[in-house]
Amino acid sequence: MRTIGNILWLVLAGVWLAIGYVLAGLLAFVLIVTIPFGIASFRLANYVLWPFGRTTTWRRDAGIWSVIGNVVWIIFFGWELALLHLVTGALLMVTIIGIPFGVACWKMIPLSLVPLGREIVPVSSVGRDPYGVPV
């Protein structure tokens, strides 16, 4: 079922969102200081191409530099990518089949705003508490 969802996602939204992240990554590679933002952007482009079956978790070793980097990211790239997710999600909500994909697109908005200090992992590797909530 994940494969079917990923294929539909790829056709309906994944390619366009990934193009946005790749463009942000290429812009970030212009300056040497912003190369880590470009790497994060390419990592997110990979995630938005094929998201189902994967999730993001906070890295425990991420420090103050990821917080500072996220502030810079929001100013230069994050708000545009969040807006792209918002518009794409609204367009997906037009059809009944697109509603779950629109919700998934909107769930990626926080990730598009603060990507540093997170890692993409398979859903099966995430620990869960007794209620099914990721820990």
C-alpha cells in the first residue's frame, strides 16, 4: 500500500515539491557558508519524492548550531518552501482522492521550516510508546 501511495504522491505532488527543494539547495550552494543548507535541502528533496514509509526524528546530538541554522533557514528558504507545501496541499484537497495527500503535504510544513537537527528514518525503526506515539 505504501508503494501505491508513494507512486500517486510522486505524480501528484512529489516531483514539484522536490524541484522546489532542489532549487533551494542549488541557491544555498552559491556561498560556502550555506553549503550545509544545500545538503539539508537535497536530503529533504529525496524525502518529499518518496515519503510514505519514512519519518523524521530529532537528532539528540544536534546543538545550538542547528537552532541558529534553522533561524537562518526560515528567513532565506523555509518560508517559501512552507508556502509551497501549503498551496500544494490546498490544490490536492480539491479531489476526494487527494485529501490524504493534502494532509500529508501539510504535515511536512514544520519540516520545511526547521529541517536542521532532524534525520529521515524508516517508520519501522522509530520507537513507540504503548499508545503508538513515536518517542
